[in-house]
Amino acid sequence: MIPPFDTTIYTASTWVIPVLLAITLHEAAHGYVAYSFGDDTAWRQGRVSFNPWRHVDPFGAVLLPALLLLFHSPFLFGYAKPVPVRFWQLRHPRRDMIWVAAAGPGMNLAAATTAALLFHAIPYLSPVSSQWIMWNLVNALNSNVILAVFKYDPAAAALPSARCRTRLPRRSPGWSA
């Protein structure tokens, strides 16, 4: 049975807003911390922004989730454009790359905490808007926690090569280049 159109719009509005906000804050945090530690790549490309369209990948954030919903997939998956980070431009690449990688999940945990704290304001809202805002906060809490847990490996940066560099010793005995 197909749900009524107004129910579908209501449900979509309580999911799209929190997920777009979670993705935007996550990616902007990576870029801001990279900029703070000396890499201005994301800053120059306009990726340190609260504009969600700068972070949304057309296939990964729109088409793929839509296809999964259309085919009644038991799970939903999507992704945003990764923030470009040139680790060699960071002041202390080995240390700073960990902070850049941890910034996104850290921002998601802060956003989840904020959503949880905003639950206390629901009784003071009008009954008409309180249910819609409550579902936005529930979905913001869930999506931010899931995104933070899924992306929590602080040594895993945007580039797979950076992940290897943070876990390997500075010099490998017996190897020469």
C-alpha cells in the first residue's frame, strides 16, 4: 500500500533536514580543522561552508539512497563528497591528520548532544509544531550518532594513503627508496 502523499512529505521533511545538516556539519568540520592546521585546500574550494550543496554528491547522496528506497532495500546508504586535504600542507602532518579526521565525528557528537538538549524545549512549543520538531530532533540525534560511530576511526583520513602513514613507523628498517 502506498502511503498518502502528505505523510510521505512529512516523513521526508523530518529526515532530509537532519541528515543534510549532519553531513554538512561533518564535512565543514574536516575542512575547518584542516584550514586551522595549515591546509587551505578545502577553504579555497569553498568546502568550509554550511551550504549543503557544496558537500552533496549527486550520486552518493541523492540517487543511491533514492534507488535503495525505491527497491525497498533493508538498509539505506549514502555518502558525501570528501573534503580535500593535502596532508603535506599541514604543519605537523602525522599529528594534524588525526585531528582533521576526528573533527567530523566530533562535530556529529556535538550536534547529537545539542539535539538531545533541545528536547527540553519541546514542551514550550505549540502543539502544532512540537511533533514535527520532535521528529526532526530524534532523526538528528540518530543520524549524527550513526555518522559519528561509522566515521570514528580518527586515524582514517580522507585519503587511504594517509591512513597508512599514521599507522606506519617513520622509518622502515631494511627498505630504501
